[in-house]
Amino acid sequence: MSVPRRSWRTPTATVAALVGACALCCAGPLLASLGGLGIAGLIGAFWLPALLIVTVLAVVGGALVALRRRRTAACTWAQVGPVDLATPTVFTRAR
């Protein structure tokens, strides 16, 4: 009595059918989640450098405003003309 030989095609066809069923069932949600991650990654890729640029511009702008205020404050006089200086008062101890 001989043992019937199995064909290699039967397991391959079964595996191919399983892979096809998985692709039909899971491909949509997987692609949707990966697409969502891709869009989030794309937004993050543009958002973080944009946030960095806004931060740098804010720091540079603040520094320029502070520098301009210092220069204008250093170049103005509070009073034009002679200034009356009071003489110092010397206190003595009462005995």
C-alpha cells in the first residue's frame, strides 16, 4: 500500500488564499491608519519648523525692540540747561 503524495500546491494555495483574505479584510483599516499617521507626520513636519521660525522671529524682534528703546533712551536728555545741584547736608550728633 502506497501513501498518497501531497502536492506542494495545496499548502501554497491555502496560504495564498489566507493572505488574500487578510488583504481584503485588513488592508483598508491599515492603509487608513497609516495614511492618518502620514498626514499627522506631514503636519508635524511642517508645524515644528514653523513653530521654531515663529519663536526665533519673536526672540529677534524682542531683542530689536529692546535695543531700539535703549538707544532712544540713551540719546535723550531729561532737562536742557543748567541743573541745580543741592549741597550735601552734614549731620552732627547731638550731645
